[in-house]
Amino acid sequence: MAKIDKLILRLLNKPSDFTWIELIKLLKYFGYSELKSKGKTGGSRRKFVNKNMGIIILHESHPGSIVKNHVLKQIIEKLKLEENE
């Protein structure tokens, strides 16, 4: 089993220690890239877009790097919706 497959399974299990870096790796795998903020007021908000113009807007975890459970659920649902399109 490839590392990305293990990471996908980890996401689907919604662990309490899923990190921001792991989330970024998954989004990149699914074709998302981060849109850079054009101003100084972007704060912790991050936007990711894919070639189909699918947009995911998240707040980067801070001060720690652990992603909250409700965010993991939103990502799972978003990626499942795009599989069906």
C-alpha cells in the first residue's frame, strides 16, 4: 500500500492527531493548490483550488498543527462530492 493510500485511510478514520502538513499533502494529491493571499489581512485563512475550480477554504491550525475533527469531516465530504462529478 502506497504512503498516500495510508494517508487517505488515516483521514477517513478522522484521527485526533491529523496534522496540517498531512492535510496539505492530501489536497495536493487531489489536485488542489493554495491560492496566495493578495493582501496583508489573510490571517490564517487558506484557499485551495483545483483545475475544476473546486474551492476549499480553511483556517490553518494554530498555534498547534492539529486539524480539528469538523474540518476533517468537511474535507472528506468535499472530496467525496468531487468524485461523483
